[in-house]
Amino acid sequence: MTSIMWADIAREVVIVQGDDAQTFLHSQLANDIASLAVGASIHSLLLEPTGHVAALVRVVRHEDTVFTLDVDAGFADAVIVRLQRFVLRAKVTMRRSDWVVRAFRGPGVVSDIGVGAGRAVPYWGSTEEIDVVGDASLLPSIGENTEPERIDYVRADARWPKLGVDILVGDIPGTTGVLLVAVSFTKGCYPGQELVERMDSRGTTAPVVVRALSREGLGVGARVMENDQSVGTVTSIGSRTALARIARTSTIGEPLV
């Protein structure tokens, strides 16, 4: 990239608010929400009580009692249904919002956008990538307005998986490749924790793992071959990197982080 580009990308936004919003989210998500400061963001897996993946979400804290969860398009309603099962007496409400996720990519763009409400880390963290979650009419729009597909290429090159494409609902958490940034191994209990902790303590690998490969010669849907055997399928491509779901018996590819 030689200049800043931006687009409103295909993500859905759920607003979670109320006096108990932080403690409720901390009790339900796999990552540490209790220490999330106003103006900060964090990625987290949302698991079923069985430990299987319900969603990969990003949590942004806008105010003391106002949070957003943004998720890949098509999954917001399922996130709400999953969370509402455990609300019980908590003082918290949640709803789909018409807020957007505006993605900015380019050299120095984090400092160019600056601090403010709704700023969110898109992937692993860098100075060239930032998202802003909020009312579209109030969001910045510096740089070139581009197609969301170009932002998706950057995502794949950054080795960040997409829900419903690289990660599937029902996957084992170890499949996702994002445990290091989407799970806390020191927080208290949450639904699905037992499977995560058991696999980690035993050093067990999921049957299928999302891994990164050189994109050369590959397209979405291509079979990944090793010793004349199919060991996986390409699920996303960037300009130079492909993401694929690879069998744990294979040595092909690299971890996402």
C-alpha cells in the first residue's frame, strides 16, 4: 500500500449496555473484559457451553457501561441469542445496531486517525491498520474510498481468519489459530472454558487448524497437497498470503501468529 484507503466493511454491530454490561461480558467471553478500558478494544472467542465456537467477536468499550461487539456479517443475531441465554438477572440489554465498521489501511494511519470513540484494533495490531465502530455519519473518511474486497485482501495478508469462511461455527477453539489473542488463560470461569483448558494442558492439537501459506498458484477452494495427498482447502486469499484449513497431520503452512 502506498496511501491510505478506507471502506465500510461487512461486519455487524451489537450494542451491549447496562450497569452489569462489563461483568456480564467478562463472564461469557473467553477473553479478559474486566480490564478493558474505555476507548480500547479486544478480540474474543464466544463459545458454547460445550466449548465449541459460537463466534469470533471484537469488543469495543465506548463508555463505562456501553460496549459493542462486532462480528462478521451474518452472525450478529446468533451472538445475541447465545448471550441472552445467560442474562438471568444481570442489568444488561443488547440489540442489533445500524452502526458500521469503517476500516482504514495505510502507512501511519493509526496516528492519522487519532484517538476517539470506537477506535478498534483490526488484527494483531500495527500502525497501518485501524477500524472505527460507530454511526456512519460521524466517522472520519480520510484517504481513498475503496472496495471492501481490498480490505479483505489485507485481512488475509495479515493472517486474520474470517468467521464463516476460515473459522466455522462449531469448530474446536484450537482450530481458529487466534487463541493467543482471543482467549485469556488467567481469567475466571466462562462457558466452554473446560475444553479450552483441557486441550491446552494436554498440548492437544485440533483435528483441523487454520494456517497461512504463500498464495502463489492458489485460489479459494484449491486443495492443498502434501506428498500427493490432499491435506486441506484454501479458504481466503490476500495479495501474497492464503489461509487454509489444514489437517493436523500435515506440516504445510505456518501458524497465524
